[in-house]
Amino acid sequence: MLDTAYRVEIPGGIHLEAQVVGPIPRIFAFTIDLVIRGIILAALSIASIPLGLDGVGGGFFLILLFVIEWLYPVLFELLARGQTPGKKLLGIAVVNDDLSPVTLGSSLVRNLLRTVDFLPFFYLAGVVTMLSNRHFQRLGDLAAGTLVISIAKSAQAASLEDVPPLAPVTQLSRSEQTAIVEFLQRSAHLSQPRQQELATILEGITHQAGEDGVERLRRHGAWYLGMR
Amino acid sequence: MNLDKLQIDACMRSGWQALDLGLLMARAWFRTLFVASLLPMLPLAIALLTVFWKSPFWALFILWWLKPFWERLPLFLASRLLFGERPAVWSSMRSLPLKDIIPWLLWRRFSLQRAFDNPVTVLEDLKGRPRRQRLRVLHGKYSDVALSNQFVCCCFEWLLAFSLVALFDFFIPGSFGIHYYDGFGDLTLTGEWIFTLAAILSMALVIPFHSMAGFALYLNRRIELEAWDIEISFRNIAHRRRQRQRPTPAQVLLLPLLVLVTALFTAGTPGYAEAFDGHERESAAELIEQVLQGEDFGQERVVRKWRFKDWSNDAEEAFPEWIIDFLAWLEAHQEFWQGWSGAASWLKILLVALFGGLLFYLARRYRGPLSRLVKSRAIEDPAEILFGLDVTPESLPADVPAQVMCLWDEGASRAALSLLYRASLSRLIDRYQVAFHGSHTEVECASLVQARGIESLSEYFWELTAVWRRLAYGHRLPAGDTVRALCDDWTRELASDTE
């Protein structure tokens, strides 16, 4: 089963799940960061003109260039919960591969190894490694034991619909109940024939077909949602 | 469409996550999809390159322009792979979908959401007005994501070609005339050829990822609009209910039998739970504790290794006082030093002292890890009892061979040979420091002796071991002459110059 989910079990038997993020959003995030860095550096180079570009100002600028080029991602990843500004805009973040917050060591390693990922040009090595493992880790991520996950809030707030609740006759497991609740909440986006088609599958539970089956299922959904 | 065989996890995803899923699909089916995108391209590529052999960029341009066509076979195969089928590339190629190809190669060539729109043409087979309506439904909120996919894949395709050329260039001595900084300003014909081949390869490499990302986005939209995930869950519920209601034939046959058998057996015998005695558990725990305390568990060994002397255990982390004192003293006598040889000189001394102090501090601070660099060697106490025989030198009589012969003549053959063997082991430990261990067998002991490399000694000991084993375990007496010979040799091999 192909899936972007990344699952870990932490000590204590708790299962955590996250969605890994592939190259396309990460390339955009990188480009945004590149632009931001470019703006900062342009401002700095203008600021260092009064000091003399081939004198103190030039040295000052080169030192800052070094610091910004190498430490910009590390700084943001540590201080902004694994998100550089570009990553924040795309709703993605760097975490350790046990889904704990990224640490100084791992952030340093993954960002210093950008040099290797860049080889031979334009992050070819990085993209190729990302596409050759399941969790889209580039070489730096593999070395540091980190991965990039999606932390965008996806679910739109579901409105409670005005449906009279009805207790189902059959007892269902939790995942099965969730499916019926989903049916209620997403039925607004489904066409009428499709709703009936879906409801017909569960005729054994609702004992109704067609229009009535849909209505019955929606009422069960409302009951599972707690409107009793 | 049989959703039970769907190879992807159908659930609600954001557009970006759908793209990632597409890349995973391309990764999983990469070999098939790569072959499917390269194979139709090859004959035309060869023909075009033969025609335009002096300006291969024209061939590349035509191949690139026909890209919507090359994307169709991978997409067609993926739609089969998605439901767990294993389509053959070769046979699918004959039914290469040509639907609606003209618009795709003319004005729709400029479409910015090609990978997303392609399935509607290739798989749903819609044209004209129905196609436009369908696309309006599908696009929805995903237009920007589809656009991003197109943009990134397009850029990456050309960067990949460029990188491949550069990579090739890195590995040949000299260059074939690439000027990295002004694009590909003026290439030689060789350079053009290499770039063209790299671009064709990179096109075939990127097509699977690009079209799968678009396909996944299309699937995501359909999952959303048609609630595939809910259908799968509902089918599972219905399936489980049916199974619960309808017992299998085996159940029908076995159930009465099982009830009967269980009834028969549970009638007479007491339950297992009653047989358990709580006291046994406590005493068992004690016993286990006792056994674990015994000699057989755990080993003591003396390990000797290098380490730094322990000057101040309690203030391990503190910076040594005397360096600070020394620096203070240097500072206090600043004028003196200045008067003596100028500021630079005392600064130098200060720096050297600081550096020395730092080195010393580091050596002390990290003495643990440093001492680990020095190879440590474990030295074990020599064994005292082997095979139940006391092998300490003190337990031996003064003249072993004489004692052995005496015992032999008395008829205590076992005692005689065991004394000889024991004495040999003792001498080997004492004189040759052979590292016998309580767990070694006789043969292992002999091998250890052989490993010492003294030929006559090892020969003698092998023979003695053989004689001893035959007597000890096989109860077969050696001839008197053999014993005598062994005694004589013992004097030569093991007794001679020790006293």
C-alpha cells in the first residue's frame, strides 16, 4: 500500500503518525529562503559600502555572508520549531526521525551536508536521494536522522448538520463509526447518485435503500457525533 | 473499477501531499514507467539524430515538442498498476492511446497543467465540451498545485540534463568546451551531441515522476469527489458483517462436536488454576536468587590498563587553580617583564603559557577517552583447577617422574597418569604461561600448547593427552613402556632447567 504516512512507535507504546514531504514543496520552500537570504545579503552589502568594500566593509560582508549562508537554516530550525520562513509558508517542518523536535546536532549535520546534496549541480544528489528512499530524505537528512513532515492544518472545521440522530442497531468498531461520520460530513460534496450508491453498500445495516438509506446513514452519523 | 485492489492508501490529502504520493507511485513502479517513456521515444530519436546529425538540437526540439505523446504510455500503464495488475510494456505499446493527440500537440502543448489534465483524455476518453466541463469540476482548488508540479518538473528536467553533462565533464580530462558561466554559449558539435543525449535521458527520467504526480493529484480529486475512502470502508463493514453472519462449512460441522468434547472433558478434571500453589512461587524466586549468586554465574577478571593519576577526584571539571595563580603572577609582574624585554615578549610568554595550560587542561579533562586509545589488555589469573585436577605448582611432588613410576609399579595406573598429566599442565602454566581456562577441553589445551610453536613440546603434549584421554574416558591402559617413555620425555621437555 503506497502512502506518504510516516509512523513511529515511541517508548510507552504510543503510535505517532506524520505525513512526509517530498521534493516539490521543499524546492519551493528552498527558493523562498534563497530569495530572503538574497535580500538580506543585498541589504548588508549596501550597508557595508560606507566602510569600504575593498577594506573593512568587504571583510565584514564576507564574514556575514559566511554566517548567513551556513547558519541561516540552522538558526531558524532551532528557534522556529524546525521551520525556516520558506518552510513556514509551505506548512512543512524539519523533525528528528522519531518525530521529536530537531536538535542542534542534527540540524547542523543536515545543513552542513547541503554541500554534498548540491553536487554536481543544483541539488541533483539531494533530489536523487530523496526519490530513492521512502521518506524523501536527502543525504543530509539520512546522516542527521531527520525528515521533513507536513504540519499544515488540513481539516476544515466541520459544521454540525441539523440531522435528527438515530441509534444504529448494529454495533460497529471505531474505524467503522468514523467512516459513517465521514459520510455525514462529506455528503455535501458528494453527488446525490453517489451518496445513494454508497448507502446501498450498507443496506445490511440500515435496512433501507436509496434515498432513505442515505438519510438513515446520515442520522446514524449524527448519533455517532454525539447528538443524542 | 475495483477499489479493493487499489494500491494506494485512499484518504483525504492536501494537494501537496497528493504530489508526494505521486512521486512515491513513480518510485514504486519506476522501472516499468521509465521503460514505457523511453521505449516509444527511441526509434524516433535514432531516426531524428541520424537526419539532424550535424545539429542535434533540432532533433531534441522535436522530441521535446512531442512530450505529451511520450507521457501517455506511462500514464496508461500506471492506471493498470494502480489496481494491482501487471501490464506488459510491449503489448501495451501496440494499443498506445492516440486519442485527441492533435490538440495536445498544438495549442494544448502550452497547457500548464498537462499532467493533471492528461488522465481525462487518456483514461476517461473525453473530448470537446464534456472534457471542458469535467476539467472545470476537477480543477477546483488544485490549479496552483498542478501548476507547481509542471513548473518544478520542467525546471528540474533541464537542470538534470545540465547536471548530467557537467558530471560527465568532471570525469574526463580537459573539457569538451562547456562554459558554465555563460550558459551553453557556443558548444562544439560533440558538446551538442552530449547535451542532446543527456536531455533525452533526463526527459525519460523525469516523465514518470511528473506524470505520476499529476495523476496522483487527479486521483486525489476523485477520491475527494467520489469518496473512494468511504466506499472502501463501507465495503469492509459489509464484508465483515456477512462473514460474521454466515458460518463457514467447517464451523457448521465442527461446532456440535466441539461442544460435546468440551462438555465431556470439563466435567471431571479440575481446572488448571487450582493446581497452582502460591508458596512454590516464593521459594522458586529464592532458589533462582541462590543459583544466580553461585560461582557459575558471573566472572571475575583482573584488567590492567593505562590511566592518568587521580590528582583531584572531587574537582574534576574545575580549571586548575595554579594556572590562574600563574597568570595572576604574570600580570602582577607586568612592569618587570616589560622592562626586561618589551610588551611583545611577555605577550608571547603569556600566550605560550596559556596554550600549554590549555593543552594540559584538555589532556586532564579528556583523560578517559585518551586512555582508551592505549590498547588495554586483559590478564587473567592462571587457572588452578582443570578437569577437576589441581594444577598449582605447590600440589606437585618434588620428583614427578619418580613418583609416577612408583605409582605405576604399585598398580595405581590412573593415579600415575593423572599425576603426570596434571604436572604437565601445571608446568605449562607456570613456565610457558599457556592461558588455560576452566572451560577448555583436553584437545583445546593441546591446541593451545601447539599454538606456542615449540614443536617437540607440542608433540609430547599431544601424545600425553591422547594416552590420558584413552585411560580417563576409555579405560584403556597404556603399555608400561609408553608410560616410561613419557616420564623420560617429561624430564626432558618440562622438568629440566626449571629448578
